[in-house]
Amino acid sequence: MDIVYKGEKLRYIEDFHGEPVLWITESSQTDMEHMTFVGGHPDEYCIFLKDLTADEQEAVIKQTAVSGKSESEKSESEISVSEHPVSGNKYWNLFRDNAERFLVYCFGGWLYESIWCCVIVHHRGFINRGFLFGPWLPIYGIGAFIILGIFALLKIKKPVIVFLAGAVIATIAELTASYIIDMTIGVPMWDYTNEFLNFDSRIALVPSLMFGLLIWAAVCLVQPLIIKVQEKIRDARAHNVVFIIIVLLFLADLVSRIWLGSNCVG
């Protein structure tokens, strides 16, 4: 439903990852006080009610009460900020949403490494890349969270800037990760020896540009799509069942590496 806040028409959403928010309806509203960038798409901004004063929250709640009066027996005098309905599954939703996004990016990274790089680009045939047995590369999930967080803080929206900044950030991350992997696992998980403009076989120009393209896709396309799908199936029982099964498989794969060792074959 639409409500008015500081003279601007905003869309009230009761449960955005467990929090009530006011979503923008016009691009010019992105500069409003308390407006927060919450996605990869340029128009994904909202104000979290928890960031407003008690009086401002109460004013918003009263507007929502008037709009939903036919569905509620409460009068305006009975409504207070403390009575605002918040999902009892707030923390579960928050955990599940972020875990799902992590796994999606882990799977996307596996597809990129095992299918695109090995089969299509280098014609080496299918290779199950990564140190896990299943179709997921945790480094991509971790990297995606870090990069999305950085872009959210910097409020980078233009696709070209997203691509260039993504390429630079990914290159730094890949170089850092290569040294960490050397110190922990002891087995290099990529080798750019034959790549043009490579540094110590750890980073190279073409892979960096590809990462920039992948980050652009993640920030501008994939992340907004994931959020929309999650909103649609949030309360579906099958959703929770499938999620739990996949998480258990991932954790079993991760823990089993302690005894079975790395699955990496180059």
C-alpha cells in the first residue's frame, strides 16, 4: 500500500527480510533522509521503519491501519509502534535469505569454472572445480557477499562503473585469496601462467574482465531477481524443505573434506 512520508508517496512493505520498510516510488526519492540502498538494481532503495523516530513510525502505522481497516478490528487509538506486526520468523527468514543467496553464488561460480572455463573456453572437458565434491565454490559465495556489501555502501549504480569497479575489486580479492589458499590448503586452485598479462600466475587481464562482467550481472541482474523470487515463495513449506536439504548436503560436503581432503583436480 502507498503512504505519505514527508510529503512523498512511498510504498509500505510489511516484511522485507523481516523488517517493515518504505519503498521508493520515484527515482528522485533516493536522496531522502534514512533512504538505504538495498539491492543491485538502481531503484532498490527503501527506508527501514526502525530508523525513524517513534512519532514518525506511529504516523506511518496509523496510515497503514486506515488503509487496512476493513481487515482489522483495531481502531487507530489501539495501534502503536510496539503492536506493529513483525514476522515471528524474522531471524529464520534473514538466515535463509542470505544462505540461499550464498549458495546461489557458490553454484554460479561452479558453473563458471567447471562449464564455461573448462568445457567452453579451454576445451579440457568437464572438470569438477573446487575443493568440494558438490556443485558449489564457497569462494564465489563469500566474494559475492563482500562485493555486494561494498557496492551497497558506495551506492554504485551505473552499469559501467559497476563493471569497472567489480573488475578491480575481484582482481584484488583473487590475488589475496591465492595467497590464503597457498597457506591453508597448499594446492593452487587456478593457474594463469599461459594467460595474457598475468602476475605470478595468480591474476590476469582476461579473467579480471570476466569477473567484472560477472559482478555486473550479479549486482544488476541476479541479486534483484533472487530477492523477487524469495519474496514470492517466502512462506511456502516446500521452499523451507528444499532449502534445509540443500544446506545439509553443503555442510556434509564441507565437513567431509576434513577426512577426504580437497576435491581439486586443477
